[in-house]
Amino acid sequence: MQLSLLDVSNPEDTARIRVDELRRQLEHHNRLYYLLDAPAISDAEYDALFRELQRLEAQSPGLVSSDSPTRRVGGAALDKFSSVTHRLPMLSLENATNVDEIREFDLRIKKNLGLSQEESVSYVCEPKMDGLAVELVYVDGTLTVASTRGDGVSGEDVTENIRTIRSLPLRLSGDRIPRLLEVRGEVFLSLEAFRKINSEKEEDGVEPFVNPRNAAAGSLRQLDPRITARRPLSIYCYAPGVAEGADFRSQQDFFELLAGWGLPVNPLVRPAIGIEEAVTFYEEMQQQRELLPYEIDGTVIKVDSFAIQRELGAKSRSPRWAVACKFPPRQAVTVVEDILHSVGRTGVITPVALLRPVEISGVTVSRATLHNWDEIVLKDIRIGDTVVVERAGDVIPAVVRVLTEKRSGTEQPSLPPEQCPQCGSAVVRIADEVAVRCMGLACPPQFRESIMHFASRNAMDIEGLGEKFIEQLLSLGLVSSVADLYSLTRDDLMKFERMGDKLAANLLAAIENSKQRDLGRFIFALGIRHVGERTAKSLAQAFGSLENLVTAPFDELVSIRDIGATVAQSIRTFFDNQGNIAVIRRMRESGVSPAVEQKKVGGRFTGKSFVFTGALSRFTRDEVRILVENEGGNAVGSVSKKTDYVVAGEEAGSKLAKARELGVTVLTEEEFMELLGQME
């Protein structure tokens, strides 16, 4: 848009100029961060630009466009995916499984082109990403449609989910942008992101993803794009579909143009003059495979020239000018010698197969995860079984299947433990979870995390007791439960590295001061599963003392607003653990005396519960929670028949729909302010 056509004295034109500038800046910084790994501004500065754009678009809905960076957060959930037909079929590739077959591919190319064996063909080599193939359609430089490969002829429309990929431009930049550009690419998940997602799933007692490819596919095919937006998907583009207004002479030319337009291309792509250079690339990638931050399962070799590609053509299912060079499978056959019980930092007890050592891809493997006991039952894994084990990247090896035909009849099943193998506490399996858990406060594998949580700002707020000091407490053997914090002396602390008299005195004073925290914070500090800050505060106000809560029956717990059967059972399980009671008793004997924070009575919202959904323009969620609680009400997280009001901001989602379904009163932000009596 020409600035000369705008009236800068007109607020709408001024907003449009600023919106365009913010979008340009945000996409520029996205490219620096996600593609070039060279951020030029801090996260806080980026967030400030993003929030300003959100605010301007909220004030002027007419300025919202499909290529805005704000569209990356995910739109409304879909009922189902619609179908998209590819203009050109997305063909599969023929496979080669060793270097001899790679050389045979080269001989076929030369034969079809009428070349002698001595002549060389120019190729381009790429790592073969282990992800999900998609097609992107850009019209006049703007991403309009994205679809999965599907059956090669048609796929599923995943446009809203693709928009959430930060490394992918919603609008192309640079010169020579075609009127229509179809680009094929591979969506994948880094190993680091995969491990993080699975760690969160296991912590929540949910079945983890089997491998990064399944995780990427599951994330991209979410009907709710907001879930996809929370998964850090990546993409590399590798081939063109239909293009109008662009002339690609070769694969290398295509890659250079893609990079110039801001589309991500794998930096490991390289040309090969003759098949031996392509073989060298294949062998190098096989050696580097374990060092890459993502999964690859081979390399792809393509004839570089698009004119020669057209001359060679395609068979019914695959082009003649490309081949997928697969790496040897990372599997081996071995024997399960025992099944051990491993306790994680969140208390989840995971069965681990102790294997007869076997070499897989140059690494000796002696253990494999079995995930959980449902998985053991599903695969019928027994001690003594002969099994197939797979190693994927640096992810923990896993048992793929049992070779039941090799059973002798002496194999023994493995049952879940009744007691924690680390601390002896009774273990529990909460309804709707696959995980078996230890709920012990002093369980060693969990202790580092539990003590950090206990001392954190929103819990007991022990100022100065950070991660480094906690590590030293543990390494010196000074604490074995959180109760030991209240027995520490100056002499104990002086054993720390770089500990002086003043620092030791300050830390001891902070520990002493924490004895008088309010009951809600103390309950939260205990780390009871499913009990967050808000629930802890509700429990404190409902029961008035720790003793009342410890002895509260299940039926009384579920009668409290916002506490369902799962949370009530978790609370009851925690306080039924005598080891936990012993730790609490020791803290009380050391002078820990949590005070009850009396709830305001007689406020305008006494006895009323509020749920806030969508984006609010005036307040953060914490601010509105404080406003409600200061008037005697409750700000809760989910909508139920007990909810009195739902306050809906911009882009309110499923909570608003549920409120309407249940007949709960829905307020706008302005109506909430009127109710509060603070309307300006």
C-alpha cells in the first residue's frame, strides 16, 4: 500500500500503517529466530510487539488478515477435516536399502537418458525427514491452503494447524513471488520437543507418543488448532507442485528461491556430481544420524535438472528421477532378563526391561522402556521373552513386539508393584490414568523437585533457597524430606560452596519466616497431585485448619466447589500415606504453623463463582481473580452447573459454549465491570 494514499491524520489509516509495520517486524524476527538461529531482540521485546498487534486488531477487526502473526495461536476447534484434492499427485518414492541399490538407480537413470556409464548425472541430496508430508498453497504470496499427503491424490485440510508453525511464513517475502505456488514439505518434531511432550504426558499419567513421527502426525491432525499451537512443530520444504509465475530450472534453483521467500529448507541439502558423491552423502548422514536434533530415516537423491526430471517422467506410484535411500533398521532381537521398576521425578513408576545386552546401530543396549503396565498387558511381555527392540535416535529404546513362537513356557508375567521400590510408600493408580504413582513426600527420586516446589515463591517462599543450594543440600545429605529444612543450622549451611556468614543468616531467617505462611500456601507447597494454588486456597477456606483437612472424608471433599472425584481421591490418597503424615508432623513440631486466610464475608460476590474465558482487554487473569476474591467470590477454571457467571472476552471458546449449554449466565467484560461497580 502506498503511504501517499493514506491520511495519517485519520486514526484508521494510522492504525493500518502500524499494523502492517508490526506484522513485517514480527515475521522478520520469526525468521531470524526460527530459521537463522540469530535472534535480534529479546523474548520480552517480541512479546510486546505481538501484544500491540493483538490490541490493534481487537480494536479494528477490519484490519485482521489471514497472514497476521496473531493467527498462529490457533483458531476455533473443527468438527472434522475437509478434503483437499492436489493439483498434481503427491507420489511416493522408490526405495534403495544399500549403496549397491543406490548405484543401480544411477545406472537406470543413465540408461533412460541414453548416457554411458562413464558420464555423470548431477543430483541433489537431502536428509530424509521422518515426519508427515504436506502441501502448502500460496496465492499471491499468502498461505491459503495446507493439506496432508493423504492417498497422494487428496488429503486433509490442516490449514489452521499449519499456521501455528512458527518457522513457516504466512506471507512470502522477497522478489519474484509467483501468483500461485504449491510447495511440498515435511512437518516434524525435534527430539527435544518430543521428549518434553512425552515427559508432560507421563507426568499427567497419559500414554506417551511412540516416536517423534507419531507425535508430529498427532499434533498436526488435532481438531483443535490451539493444541497444535502448543506443540513446537517444524517444517522443511523440499519439492514444488504447480507454480504459476515462476520458472524453476533445477532443484538447486528451487531451493535458493524458497530460502529467498522465507520458506525453510534443510541446511544439510547439497549437490552431488555423480552417484559416488551421493553415496558419500548417504554414508555421512548415516554416521551423523545420532547427532542430529531430529529424526531421519535415510536420504533422498533427486536428479537436479527439472527438464531432465520431466524427460524421465514417472511410473504409476513413483517418479523415475528420485530415490529414497533408507538406513538399516535400528532393531535387534534379544531377551528380557528382568523387569525393573523405575521411579521418576513426578512419582510415576515405569516398568523397564533389563535386556541381554545387544548392539543396535553401534550402541550396546541393555535396557528398554515398557512405558506402563497397560503396555505390558497389550504386548504380553514377560520375563524371559525373546523380543524385538528398537532404538530411535537418542530416545530410550523400546520393546516393539514379542516373538511368542520362541516361548519355552518358563516365561513369567510382571505385575505392578504395591509399594514404591524407592521409599516403600503404597502406590496408587488414579482413575483414567495409565500411570502407577508413588505419593510419598520423601521419595528420593521425587525429592529434588518437591523441595524446589516447596520453597518456591507461590508456595512457602523461602527466599534464597534456589536450585544451586538445593543441589548442595542433597549432595551433602543434609535433607531427606522437606521437614529437614527446619532443622538446618549455621554449621550445616557453612558447608556450602561460597557460603558466608551473612548469606547463611539470611537463608536461616527466610526458612524461619516461612513457618507462618497461610494455610493455602502450605497446602499448595505439599505438592498434592491436582491441587494447584486456587484449589489449595479453597481447601484452606473450607476446612479452616490443616487437621480438619487431613481427616476430611472423600464425600466432604467432593462437596466443595471446584473439587471433583479425581482431585478428592488424590487428596485422600496423599493424607492416607503415613509417611506424608510423619513429614507434616515433624514440620509442625519444628514450629511450622500455617495460618488460615479468612475469606471476605459480605462482599458483592460472596458465594458466587466466576469463570473467565477468552482475551480480556482490561485485566490479566490474575488481576480478575484477585478482584473476585476481594469481593468474597471464587474465580474457578472450569464451567459446571455450580458456576454462577461466565465472563467472555474476545475469542472465547469451549467454556462459553458449555456455559450456554448449561444455562449459566454469560457476561461481557463491560457487564462484569458494571456488576463489580467499577465501570468508568
